[in-house]
Amino acid sequence: MPPALTSVPTDILKKALSLLHRGELICPLTPLELVRSGFQSHLDAMLGHLRTLDAAGVRAVLTAVLSERLFDAEGRPRVPGPRPSDALS
């Protein structure tokens, strides 16, 4: 089983989503595409969960993961604090 996306820092997921929106991240994702985009440190987690998805699928997953990290169940911003995975990068 690949590492979960929880191992990928929030700023990396935000960057990936931004590149995807600008058409600079090509789907389906490949190891070469992730390295080209600067995500080589997170290949296993990102490919393990996003490899077979088209751009719409990758956008949906990244949006969902970021929403869970940034907002609580009522849609209020979460209190900022370090995440264990963010401290590792």
C-alpha cells in the first residue's frame, strides 16, 4: 500500500492543484511528470493515489484533501498549527 496523502505537506498539495488549474501538471500523472513539476520527494504517495486519474479526478481529490485540512465540518477555517507531515519537509 502506498503512503497516504497525509504524508504530503499541505503546501505541496496546494502547488500541485495550482499547477493543475494552470494546465502545467499533465494527467494522468507519471513519475516523470511529478519530477518535472518538483514533486520527486512525494512520488510514492502521489502516484499511489492519483496515478490513474484524469485531471478532473486529481482536481477533485486534491480539493477534498485540502478542504479537510483547512476547514472543519461546519466550513470554518481550522486553527492553524503545524501538521506532523509539514514539519518533515
